[in-house]
Amino acid sequence: MISFEDAIGLLDENATMLGEEIIPLEQASGRVLAASLYAPRDAPNCPVAAMDGYAVLDASTKPGERLRLIGQSAAGAGFNGCVGPGEAVRIFTGAPMPEGSDRCIMQEYAEREGDTVIFSDRYGPGWHVRSPGSDFSAGAQLVPAGTRLNARAMVAAAAADAASVRVSVRPRVAIVGTGDELMTPGSAHMRADAIPESVTYGVAAMVADAGGIVVERTLGSDDLPALEELAGTLLSKADVVIVTGGASVGERDFAKPMFASHGLESLFEKVAIKPGKPVWLGRAQGKWILGLPGNPTSAMVTGRLFLVPLLAKLQGQELDQALVWRTMPLAAPLRQTGGRETFVRALLSEDGLEPLDNQESGSQAALMQADWLIRCPPNAKSSHAGERVTALAF
């Protein structure tokens, strides 16, 4: 067995971006940017009004004096003339300030009569003008490479005036659950010794959330020749193959042997963590193979710890973008742990993290409640409510 740090270090060292492609901006939501986006010009590129009101030359404008209205400036339809002393232009938020004007007086302080306007003495010190480049300057980096384009990043990408963007290729992922006891949900109740297969559904959701594409999700029987054939098929269509279960040393544990004839090379085979000691990672035919435990909680915890970072690296992100450790308070006591590094499932409450009572690796009901993993070093002593711990969003 190796430590978690050593295992994740090997993953970080060996996994690299699969490739790049250029796609229309409208299709880029959720994708990882492969090339940074820079501003082609200042924003705004000229002085603009920050309020609806009247554009004036401040030096020649006084409360109570009547000014002549000479036109209107709207966003996308500016005023082409010049504002002089005793003149004003009706202006709207986001519209370019007319030449000669330097201040926007809010419409709340104006009284308009025909083609003239008078301002009250309460219009105050605010000039309500956004200067050129006050949002960003030409050449500024708006979205760095490695950013997953969420809603906020999409706004910045569009602000860069980019019709298309260069993004990383999405990893194609195949998932196979092993074990003759597993049956598709909806049919397991028909056989006394069967259980509903649940892990591959959770793994598939995790893959989608991490930006991968599930190209196949299937079950494999405990028959080595059949599994070897299935392994070849999955390796031919996927960049990553995830196999759940079958990682022990029993006569019917074929997760690793099914890939042996395809040239399996292991990076690590067991990790000193709890839950999830049997997790393993290797390569065959240039494709990644990740073995997750068959117990649901163990599979999802190790998927969060290894699958999510692997997919991030294959999309050009850094490891610390996938594993964001935070220091958070405990809302309830935390029991001492054993000799392996332990990831305790916890629920976030108003007071902090509450470790769940049920920490069994096969638990599915408790898994549903867990939204954080508390990271505990080997042989950690018990902790009290209010103490701070290291945790990862689950």
C-alpha cells in the first residue's frame, strides 16, 4: 500500500490533457478553457453614463438654471454633436457621453419643460460616468486557461468578444460494474440473492459533473474470458475505463485480470485510506483504467478522491482545482481514527461539519446525507465540537 499523497502524486505526475478543439461560444458552457481569453479593447471603450439622466458640462451647470436640450444619447445610438455651456443631452444608462460633456445628472433631480431642463440643488456630488477601461483594459486576461466555463465565466468569455473558444477535449468514459449478484434496478427484487446495482449510476453522475462523457455503462459477469472481451471493447471506445468491485484477491475478483491480456500497467494497486483501500489506477493501450471498490460509499469516496482529479487533469486543469481542501469547524465530536488516513463523511450544518453516525463502507442511506469529507491523518485523536478540521466538498 502507498499513502494517499503518494497515490495522488503519481496521478498528478502522469495524467496530461487529452487534446484541444475549437467550438462556438454558445456550446462552451461546462467546458474547460484550453487557451486564455484576453480583452480586445477597453470596456467601456468610451465614457458612458452610469444612470439615466442628462449629460452636461459640469463647469457651466448650476442648480436652478435652465439648460437647452439639444438631443438624446442611448446605448447603441449615441449623440453625434457636442455639448456646450448652457446645453444638455438626455442620456440613458450605458449610453456614450457626448463630446463636451463630463457629468450625468440623474433624472430624479431634473425638471423638464419642453426643450429645456432645470436641476434642483440636491443633485449631489456624484458624476455617474464610467470611464474607459473601468471594467477592464485592452489586453487584460479575462478568463485564464484551465477555467471551467460556468455561468459567470461565460459572461467574461462573451465580454472578450469571442465567437469561438479553444477548449480541452472531454474525456470519454466507460463504466463497468462487476459481480453476479448485481442486477439492474427494477429487476433485483425478482431474485432472492440479487441486489440492485447502484454504484455505476453514481459514478456516471460524477463523471458528468466533472466534464466527462459516459460512452458506456454496463455490468460484467464473474467470468474472466467474458470480462477480457468486454475490457477490449471498452478500451477501444473510451479514454478512461472505470471498473467497480472485484479488486480483492478472491477466486472471482477479476477487475485487474480482465485487463492483463491488454497490457495493463499499474501505477498503484492499494492506498492506505479508509474507506477505499482497494482503489487502483493503471493504463492499458494508452487508456486510463481506474478500479473502484464495489461498496457504494467506498466507490464514491475514492471516485471523489481519484476519478474527479483524473478527469480534471485530462482536461488541462491542475490538481488543486479538483481537490480544494478547506479548514472548517466541527459541529459535533469526531471519533479517533485507525492506522489509515480516513475520510469521514459529514453533513454541513449552520454550526459546521457534523460527522455521520454511520461510516460503514456499504451504507447507501448515509451516503445520501454526506456532502463533505473530513480528512483525518492516521491514528488521529478524537476532536471536539468547535475544533477546526480539513475537509473536501463531496
